[in-house]
Amino acid sequence: MRKVAIVGVEGSGKTVLMSVMGDKYESPDINGVFLQPMNRETYSYYTKETAKLRDGKWPLATESIVLELDWMLMRQSSSDAHQEKLGQISFLDFGGEVYRIAFADKSQQELNAIEEQRRNAAERLRAHVQDADVLIVLINLSDIINGKQGEDRTIEMNWLSQAILSYAYEKAGKTNVALVFTQTDLYAPTIEKCGGLRGTLAACMRTVNSRYGNRLSLFSVSAVKSVPSRDGTGAQVPIPDFKPQGLEQLIGWIVEGIDEERNRREADCAAVARDEEKRRKRWKIAAGLIGLLGILGFGSWIGYNANTDLKNFIDGHLMAWGWMHQEAPATSESRPVVVSAKPVEISTNVVPVQTKPPTVTPDPPKPKPRWIVGASNPNNPNLIAGESRDTWVANRPGYVWVRGTDRDEWKQGLRHPENSKLVSDWKEGTWKSTQAGYVWTGGNQTEWRENLKHPDWPHVLSSPEENNWHAEEGYKWVDPDAKNDFSVAWNPGKIINGRKTASSPGQWLKKCSACNGRGKKDCWKCDGDGRINCTSCSGSGRVETTESEKCWMCNGRGRITESCSNSDCIIWPNPLNPHYGKHCEICSLCEGNGGRFVPGPWGPVAVNCTACVGGVRRLCPTCGGDNKVIVDCNNCDNGYRTRQTTKKCSDCSGRGTVICPRSECHSGKVSCSSCNGDGWIAE
């Protein structure tokens, strides 16, 4: 029965994937495929973890050394109730330390220092990979896309993933290996930009792609979809109702591989059966031929002369031609023909012949092939024979022989045979210099380069002049006169090329862009002047005011004397009249006649007007004859009038500006909040 193993370093999404896969395939899919938990622990585990995901919570990280889950991959026929066992999917979730013990390069001394429980877990992990017919390795896309090349997490993830594949291909001899990228829903644009999963592998995991890219099957899976949480922390939480994507392709690949393997085995068994039947028929022909020779009288000759040409012909040539024996396929054991040594009696019509047991003569020993040191490997010209038998030596610089194979591979850290100061680098065909200040330029050549770090003295760089060194920017020599001592110390407070060394070693400060390194900036309240316009006078220095003044027309009396306004008022010109020289008007009583007639004893009698006394006119009733009339002054109010004027503003003493009211403002400047008044901030 086929066995499928799922592995992956910590954080690769194993727990979430297996929980979602167990939940999705509880019932048969469209092809009748489903997963049957093989024990209570498996069913309980993925049920609880799936419930957490539906509540918008992430499963907890694996805390135990080993977590074992097992499913039986089943297929149900659509025509009847027949169920077929396709294979076993085993999931052993190990802690991150177990992966480092199992696949990282550790010496025997380091392994002995590890506790026995973890060593046993590492052995179990390797056996888990060794026993699997199909291996699935999970890779978290977030680690290879967002991870920085120099971070320890990114380096360890890439190295452990490569180590797992190296063990699977080269030590466990696996052929069906798949690389599954998780969290693909978050990085769909990046995958499309890289040209698909192959392009993503080539761009983000170049070493894995170079060695195993053509042999790996690639899949992408999005078991859950995450969104930012509502608590404002920015953490991602799973969407409860999200449907997993990509599981159908992965399960379909597993089922297809199992079907192909089963068909291949059935074909091999049928071929073995056909070959066996052919072998039996050929042996019957050969046995009949031997019996015929015995009947013809050659029985004793065959029995007593086993090493004769005829015996060799039967045992050798016929076998070579495939008459008496045919080698079975690699899947079955060879079954050579065995001739019985028991005496055989053969009855003939002429005379009975008694055969004797054949005399067995041992074959002469075959000459043992001679091992020639330095001889070329017939399957690989890049390998030559070593000092010990069945050992080979790579004749290409930087390559070593892979034990047990006819293959050589590039290995990091090997000395160049023509230049002892060069060692092989991590990339195939590249070298790096071990000599301080020199770099590899091709072949076995090195060259002095400027600004290379000294391998033994931190913060010391190579100068333009060969074999000369200078302190890294921000550092100073402890003893400038020492010839072989390159000790340097951090030099705080030094301004170099617009940067300033901070108090902590290696920390640099840059000018604060908010205040341009001044530590202060203009006060926004006063625009850097230290004063603002007075609000009382709007900056003019004077304010409008209302004041009273004596009327110039009535001189404060409120009344003035005017000429008579009566149009009938004239100066009386008759000097004989008592109103001479006064302003008079025609008498309205006598209408200017001076008198009137009244009845008398002897007829009408003329009498003078009582109003004008017969004078026809009277004093002007308006002015009384003086031509002067006292009236209210129309230029004031009771002798005084108000007017609008300006006076010096008392708030600003007529200056128009006042001191900036902000307490932080000092002569128009305030302390810069970006740099706390220092003028420098950390880079």
C-alpha cells in the first residue's frame, strides 16, 4: 500500500493544511475520494483545530516533540458501494529543533550533546521520509517572498528545505516529491509577476531550483484566507467561511500517482507470468532434446562427460539463447534450471542402459578485476579511481564524489588545487578568496579590492593602496602607530559627510529634516518673528473711539439766532409811523386798509384798525420787528455733538504687534519635536 508523507519546517502551514484537508475530505468528492481517520487522536485533533478556524482563531503551534496523524485515502465507486483503499497519508508534525537535528549538518559530538528524546525524534523523522512512497514538502510563501536574504529565519528556512529535498532524493532515493506553496492567496500578484510557480521557485529559492527544479512537482494551496483583525493590532485572522483552494489538484496528483503505480505493477506481474510460461516451454524442449539423446545412445556420454562440448552446448549456449533459462524482470528473483543428480533408468527396445551420476568439475576461478588508481570512471569522465577499491575522486576543482554513485557534485569550502587562498563558494562554479582584501576574479586568480572588510579585524576596510587598511567610517584607530594591531574604537560625536556618529557603536545620526539640523524651527504662531499682530487694533497700532465736542455753531448753547423766516416781513420805511425801521407785515385784520367803517348816528363813521392803529402794517409776529428768531441748533444735540476718531491702542502701546503668546516660543523659535531639539535623529 502506498504511503504519503507530509513534512515542512516550522511555520510552513502544516497544522492548518491538515486540519482543513481532514475537514474537506470527510465526505467523498466528485471523484469519490475521501479521507478516513485511522485513529481517535487524528479525528479529535483536526475537528478541534477546524473549529478554531471557524471561530476566526489560529491553531496553536505544535508544542510536543512529535504529533502523529494518520488517514486512509479511500475511493468509493459511483456505480456501487465498493470502497478501495488507495494509500495511507501520514502526518508527523515535529518541532523546529527536530528538523534541525535531522537534516542540518551536525558533528557526532554535537549529536551526542542533544538529549536522547530529541535524537530519537530526529531518527523517526528520517525514517518517516525514508519509508514514504510519496513525499510532500510544504513551503510558506511568506518566508521566501517577504523574508530578507540576510535574516536568520530566511536562511534557516531555505537551508532546511534544501536539506530535506537532498535527503529525499540522494539518500532515500525518492522519485515522487512535490513542493507545495502555502498562503498563495496573499501573494497571487507576485506569483503572476514571476510567471507562475516555476518562476517563483527560480526567483526566491534559486539553489533548490538549480538542483531539483526539474524533478519537483509544484502545487499551490490556500487553506484559509486571512484579513486584519478588528482590534487595531494589525494581526491577521482567518476568515471563518473561506473555502480552501488548491487541495483538489494536490489530492488528484496523489491519486493519479497511485493509479499509475498500480497499473505499472499489474503490467509487470503480467509480463513476469508470460516470461515464466515461456521459460517452462523452453525447458520442456531442452529436456525433450536430452531425452532424445539418451534414447539414441548418448546417455552415458552425457552423464560421465559433463564437461564435454555437448554438455557445454546444452548448459551454456542454449541458456544464452534463452532456451533453458531466461532472466526474470528486476521485480522478480532469477530461477535457474536445476538438473537432478539422481540416477535415471531409460528403457529402450535394444538394450537397457544404466546411467551413472555425473562427475561435477568446478568451474575455474574467474580472474578478479584489477583496480587501477587514477583510471577514469567509464560512466563519468570527471571521476578517477581513488587509493581504495571502489572509491572515486573528482578531478574537477570544487567537486567531490557522491559515495555509492558515479556522480560528482559541487561542495562549498573546498581549497582550489592551484591556489590555496581560494575556496569554493555556495554557488556552483564560483570561488571566494580567504586572503584578506582580495577577491576572486576568475580561474585561480585573485585581485586586491578597495573597501573589503578584514576577516579578523571588525570595522577595518581595505584601502586603495594594496595591503593597506583604514578604519571603517565612524571608527578610529586605537593605536595609529601599531603595525600589526588593527584595533579600532567607535568615535561618537563625529560629523562625517552629513552624518553624525551616535553614542552607541555602529549607530549613525542624520540631520533632522524637520529643522534641518538646527534643533529649532519657526513657531507656526508667529512665523518665526517672535511677535504677532495685535488683535485689538488689527496690527494698526490705533483703535477707533467716540468722543463729544461743543457745537461750533451754537457754541454749546444748543440754540442759535437766525433772521426772520417770514416772507411778508419788511422794514417799515415811513419815518412818521411809530413802526419806522422795524420789521412789519401787512395787517391781516384790516387787510392793509388802516381802518374800517362803523355805523354812526348820521351814517357810517371811519375808525382806525385796532391791530395796526391805522398804520396799514404791524410788527412781524414772527420776529417782533427785530428780524431775529432764536431756534434749536440743527448741528448738535443740546449744544454738543459726537464724532468718531482714533487713538493709540493700549494693548500694544501703538506698536501694532504683541509678543507671541506660545509658551514654547523663544524669539520666534520652538524646539523641534522630531529630534527633541538635538537636530539629529537615528538613521
